[in-house]
Amino acid sequence: MSQTVTFEVAEADAQVLQALVVKARDAGKTIAEMFAGMKERRHPLMLDTDSGTVVFQDLASYERLLEEIETAEAIAGIKRGLESVREGRGKPLDEAFAELRSRLNLPEKRCPEKRGLDALPNQPRRRRA
């Protein structure tokens, strides 16, 4: 069933909508079918317009892309940090902590013998009334 819809949009938006209609018609599909297929295949839909290329992407794919970018940025930061250490721009951990304690006016409180949860002070649990 075909239906005609009329509404006003900006010129750039009209170009995108027109490109979307043409792409759907050329594929022998409705716009809804094109978006459903895009979501199912997890591939973006790209439209060329006079003002540039527009990319439509389903939300799950977009979120996955953002996670991949975040991971890549974290890896790049770690690589930069490791390179910095290799070039001698790093500090030994004890020296860095001492500098932080000094800058933040924190006491020199260390338990070199204890590690992990054993390093936590033993405190009796409070009973609820």
C-alpha cells in the first residue's frame, strides 16, 4: 500500500530524504525494509547527496563502534606511556608515590610486609540494632 506524505524540511534534509527514497526504490524495497535489513546485517546504509555522504547506522552497531574507538584510544595511550618509559621519561613507582604524598600532604603510611586484603586493618564489624 502506497501513501503520500507532505511536510516541509530544510533543503539539505530534503536531499537526504530524496536520496533515501531513490535508493529504496532502486533496491525494490520500502524505506522500512531497507532499515530493517541494515539492522539485521549490521552494515551501515550510505547515501550520496549533493552536500556529501550521509551514513545511517543501527544503534547497537554504533555503540559497538564507540567501544572499539575507546579501546583503540586506550591502547594508543598505553603504547605512548610505554614508549615514554623506554625513553627514560618515567619515574620509579616509590618516587612517584612519595611525590604525590608530599604534594597532597598525606602521611607516610606503608605496610611492606602485607599485601592485598591482609594489608587492611582488622576492624570489628558493627552489629545492627
